[in-house]
Amino acid sequence: MATPKVHVKKGDNVVVVAGKDAGKKGKVLQVIPKDQRVVVEGINVVKRHAKATQKMPQGGIIEKEAPIASSNVMAYCGKCRQATRVGKKVLDDGTKVRVCKKCGEDLD
């Protein structure tokens, strides 16, 4: 079975539309298509207790971003400054680009 598609890409700016971080903006750091989840910078920050290692001899409590469901984020358009759905447009030279459904601005 093919892996499902996710509507955002790594590096996209997104707005969280549901959950405890609703309304916050961030950049997509990682996309996990198999689980339909994304990791967003500064969103869904959790604390992890880390054992001391050679790399980190102190150990301690680390804060890191945990994945959230991709359905809880929407692409953010910098031109119209709001969350938007992603459309696709074919240019004259045959290349496909992702565009804002509200204003038509390129998201790529």
C-alpha cells in the first residue's frame, strides 16, 4: 500500500488550527507521512528525561517538539497573512507549483 500524502512539506510555514497550541505559527521541521504527522518548530513541546551520556554528561530534562496530526495544521500564506488550503497550478513550462487558495500566491 502506498504511503498517504501530507498537504504540507518540510520548511513550510503553518498555523495550528486545533489542539492546545491552536493559533500558533511555526515552521515544519519534519514530515512523517506514514503516520500522517508533522513536527513543527515550537509547537507541542514536551519534556523528556535524558540519562547522562558521553555527548551530554549532565543528563537532565530536555524540551523537544513532539509530532502532531497533520490535520491540525494549515499552510500559512505570507501575502494574505492567514491560514489557507493548498492548491496546485501548472505553469506554462509544465512545472507544478503549490499556491494559496485565497490569493493565488506561490507557497513553494
